[in-house]
Amino acid sequence: MPGMDWFGDEERREVNEVLETGCLFRYNHDALRQGRWKAREFEAEVRRFTGAPFAHAVSSGSTAVAAAMAASGLGFGDEVIVPPFTYIATIEGVLLGGGLPVFAEVDDNLCLTAESIEKALTPNTKAVMLVHMCGAAADMDAILALCARRNLVLVEDAGQALGAFYKGRSVGLFGVAGAYSFDFFKIATAGEGGVCVTHREDVYHLLHQFSDHGHDHIGDNRGMEQHPILGTNFRLSELHAAVGLVQMRRIDQVRDRKRSAKQALKDRLRAEVPGLGFRPMPDAEGDSGTFLNLFLPDAASASRAAAELGSRGAGVNYWYTNMYHFINQWDHLKNLRSPFKMAIHHLGAPQDYNALELPQSQHSIGRLISLGVRANWTEAQIDELGATLVDVLRKYC
Ligand SMILES: Cc1ncc(COP(=O)(O)O)c(C=O)c1O
């Protein structure tokens, strides 16, 4: 799945341009940088591809989530609905911002649903942190209608879903603010990096100010800039931005290749493995193609199939037992272990995380295996992988 599938001279050239000027910092130093603004160009590429009116690059997907929370006005004591299936960064972003995570169910689309969000609402619910998991969108029409009806702030963690669209609109652009990750494992990488997007100019200003100690970024005298708000340092370096911008220039081709490799595998599995389930996406046309998500009849067969595929050189993610992606393994969260007291320690958790029952999520994620789809597979490799998948999965379906 990662952007590293396709990496080369263009990245080297852009990084070298930064090194030639010696201006590794994204702001100011207008004379030194000789017109080279890699973070700005990176943001422009993200705007082009997603259609976002505003984009702001930060140091990681995790800081993008934290900045999106902050710029959406979410903080101390705010209850935020979150999924139990995501990368732990989503939950950490809510907690570190002073929020109180409330877990709601995901279904076979691997995301929260309008129905599950509604069931989890309390009189104190302020927001939904919607995660578009494994490369495709949540069911946006229903979720948007619910958020409007119940006056909920919608923030999107699209950390794994850059390249996914819902009815023509990029994920990340449905709520107040959205976050993408550009870490090493994503469809496009900056080495480390993230980008926040929004429709709202006021939110955009909060995003870039909050991510740089409140600087208003006006003029070329950094020490004399105004600081309308407090913030922190989530800045991206020009070196990372140089890599990210090249990766964004070719994301359309990377996504097309992933989609066609995924389609070939899916067609074959549908024809040759009766009983195998596929992710029911609300808009399959908008799938980014980064993961082929398959459902086995039960958790035991999914676990065994994942192990056998791994031993046959066709490794898949079995998220159910992965330490970072599913709530069953988050004992540090359940016991609120952190080096300092967060809002949740003072205010108490809104749910008993140790006693939480999420049967639908257990059912969905227990049966799920996800194959990361690569952009650089040859037809022969897709053929060989398809044969292995068919051979193994038939035994377990
Ligand atoms: C859904 C989701 N959110 C946030 C992140 C955090 O991104 P990063 O690793 O760039 O901090 C990830 C990373 O895998 C993710 O999958």
C-alpha cells in the first residue's frame, strides 16, 4: 500500500533543491530560499487532488488529528464519539486535546455508522471523530444528516483514506476539519507528515496558527509576527514536504494502479472462493484501492487464514489481534495509563472502558483480514498472489 512503492529521482531532486538553498524551514527567510516553498507546494498538490479549498501541512497524521480537534473548538471535557477500530492515534488525539472518547460500534464497512453514533449519544456529546478506515469512506449521507439533526461537530480522521471519495467528494471534506497521514505506510508518504484540510477560512487560520505557536504568518519578520492564539509546534520541515509533494504529484497514477490490481484480485476471489465476504462500501467507485478487505465466516477461520497466508508469503493484516488498531488490545487506554493527568483523569471516563461491550465491532473486525494493495505489482505477481489467496481462503470459507 505505501507511497514507497514508487519512489525515485523526482524525490531526490526536490530534496536536493531544499539542501542547495539550506532553507529547511517552511516559513520566512525569503531571500535564502530562492523562491523554493516546498510545504506550500505540497499543500497546493493536496488541494488539487482533494478539491479542498484550504490545506495545511503538519508533522504527522497524529498532529493533524490533534490540530483538527483544536481548530474545531474541541477541548477540555468534550465528549467525542470515536470508533473502536482505528489506529490508536485517533483516540490519543481526543485525549491529549482534553476530550473524553465515547466508543460506538463499527460494522462491516469498518467505520462508525449513523445508527451506532445515535445509540452512543449522551446529553454531553459534542462531536464525532469519524475515521474512514482501510482506504474507503464511511456512509456519509446518513452521518451528515445525523450530525445536522443532533448539532454534532464532525471531524474526520482520514489518516488511512487519502485517495478515497464519497459521491465525488474527498474524505476529509465533510466536516469542520479533516486529517490525512503521510507516514511511511500510506498511499503517499513524506517520510513523516500530515495534512489538515477544511472548507472554512477561519478554521484554516486556526489550523496554521495552532500548529506554529499561534504565529499569524504575516510578513517576513518571524519574531515580530502577531500571535492571536496559543498553540504548539506541529510544523513540517521543507525536506519532508519536498518528498510529500512529489508523491502527491503521482498519487492519481498510484491510486489507479492500486484500484486495478485490487479489482483483478477481487474478481478472481469472487469467482473462485464461494462464501468469502467483501467490504460493503457505500460508494465503491470512490475506493482508494489501498486495501482488499475480506471477511471469513468467523474469527477462528480469519485468524488461521491470516497465519497461513503469512507463511505462504502473502501477508495480510489481522487487525483483531493487532496491538494498535483494535480496542481489545488497548489495555493502556482502558486503564488510562499516561505519564500525566489528562482531562479524563479529572472528569472520569464517560464509559467503563473495561466493561464496554461492542458485539457488532467484535463480529466485524474478528472476521476481517486486509491485504495491502501495492501499486508496483506486475501482472505475474497479481496472478501468483491471486492463486495463493484462492488456495488458502477456500479452505477457510
Ligand atoms: C486512522 C489513522 N489516524 C491517524 C494516524 C496517525 O498518523 P501518523 O502515523 O502519520 O502520525 C494513522 C496512522 O497509521 C491512522 O491510521
